[in-house]
Amino acid sequence: MSAPLIAGTEDHPHARLVLGAGLASGSPSHAYLFHGPAGTGKRTAARALAAELLAEGAPDPESVRTRVMHGVHPDLTWVAPTGAHVMRVDDIDEPVVAAATRTPFESSRRVFVLERVETMNDEVANRMLKTLEEPPPFVHLILLTEQLGGVLETVVSRCQVVRFDPLPPERIAEGLVADGVPADVADSCARVSLGNGARARVFATEEGAALRRDADALVADALASDDSARAAKEPWRALLERAEERRVAAEEAVERAKKERLELEPKGRERRAIEREFEEAAKRDGRRARTEVLDTGLELAAIGFRDLLAVQTGAGEAVLGRDRIEALQAAASGRVLDPFALREAAEICEEARSSLELNVSEDLALAALSFRLRSVLEREPQAF
């Protein structure tokens, strides 16, 4: 029996082989763990795999596939964490653990897709273990993560791991050009995305370009030779303001969806429950949007320092932000940049990214980042 090509695996030989073999054998794994950067096809592949699993043996397989692709099949459950940085027990208790004990509504199988499983803590993982270890024969779980190292080993060991590699910049750029992005912009966005196709698409927008400028300003401010060359307003504040704008926009989007949903909903207990769900969704989406802006901005700043390090050490071909490197070099005009300091500056940006996941004060964390960057880059150059 030949298995169909699973959409989303076209650029991923390992995923194509593993998933195709499982379907062709008639014995797909009860639990898959898809890992790789965002925008590489994991979600697409998860939905396509779910469609094949649920369509098998159905009287009208195409109808099943269509409903799965539209997210309306009763035997497909899709779960995302409700916390900004953590999956809660309530996210999986009834929707997955309890539901997995009940027989399918119309298919011969039930499929559960769980996003961002690196946010599972020990309590959530322990609730999931029995379902992962000994699920009913009709249950299949597909777990998704962008950070395999952050997934608890107790979860990883109970799944068949499926790798989705970072997309090469040329492949990402091709997709952006096909969407109408100028070739030079597409190339730059593809390189600084580090194989993350979803992020490259954001960088190609005006909002993404503005975020890159904010990150460049943070780097340039740290490189400035004296206070007179620095911006009047500390650049990290602009990054915070942009993050807050994204939070508000995300919450407003949920609010609009709530109004549309409630237009025809009569008053009563069910309406109040729906309102509470939307309120929680607004908080969740707002926190996530704000966090994502700060995380991406700091990663871009780290890339800026690494690009300067590449130029300083004669490895110009390794520069990612080729459209911005001259501006960053100009910001350091008149200074001899210490390669060791540039490397440490990039590491400091990564440390700040990690600290924001611990719910520290963002203002204090970014102010401390700015101070540390200036201190490191003001040191006397060392012999390289």
C-alpha cells in the first residue's frame, strides 16, 4: 500500500519517510512529536496527517479531509496552551485525557494535536503520561514544538520523534518573492529568520521592518562612542512600546471576534461562559503577542552583534542582515570593535531573552541589558 505525500513534508525527507511509512504499513504511531522552527510545515503536516488518519475507512474520505482542513471534524481536537509561557492542566485534562477515553463520534479514530508542548510542566506531563503510554487503540496524538530541548524527557521518550529542519534561506526567499516581496528584501528577511519561515513573512511586512529597525537602534546605541551620539530616548523603550502595541492589537482582534460570536447568542448562562472564554483568550493572545515582539527584537539584536563579529573577523560571507550591516558599522564609526566584546554582547542579548520567560520586570530587564551592552563594548580591545 502506497501512502499519500503528507502536505507540509515536501522539504523534509525525514518527516516524509517516517509519516509515509506509518501510513503505508497501516500501523501509524499512537504518538508523534513534530519538532523544528516555526513556519517549516509542522502544523500543515499535523493537519494533513490527521486528515489521512480520520479518512481511512470512511465512506466519503474527501469529505472527511475537507472538514479536517477546515477544523470542523468532531474527532479532531486541537489544543494550544492558554498561558503565555505554560500549558495548564485544564488545557489537557478534559480536552485530551478525558476525551481520549471516549470512542470516536464518526471515524474509527480520534486525533489530538497539542501545540507548544515544551510549555508542559511536570504536573501537566504526569497527567498526560498514561494517555501517551497506553492510549486506547483508536487514539493518535500529534505533539508540536519549536524547542525539542525544552520538552520533558518523559514526554519525548513516549513519542516517535519527527524532525522538521530549518528551511534554507533560498527556499524561504522563493516563497516570499512568490508572494510579491522584492527579491532583495526577501533575501534579507530569509537570512535573519534563521530558517523560520513564519518569522521571515513577518519581517517582510512594514511592522516587521519596523521591529528590525528597533533592534538595530538598540545595537547602534550600545556601539555609540559617547552619550552625545546616543538616541535621546533609550531604544529599548521603543521596543517595549512596540510590544505593547502588539498586545493591544491582539486583544482587540479577540474582542472583535467576540462581538461577532455574540451577536446572535441569546442571554443566559451559555452566553456568559462564551464571554469568559473570549476574555481569557484576549489575555492569552495579548501576552503572547507582547512576549513574541520582545523575544524577536532581542534575537535580532543578537544577530546584529554576531554580524559585526563576522565582519570584524573576516567572515563577511556569514553576515545574515546584509542590508543592515553598513548602518551598524557606521554606528560604531571611529571605534575599534573588540571581537570578544561583540560575542559577549550577543550572549547578553540571549540571556535577556531567557530572563523574560521568567516573568521578570521587562523594564528593568531591558534597562539592565542596555547598561551591560554599553559596559561590555566600552572595554579596551583584547588580542584576538
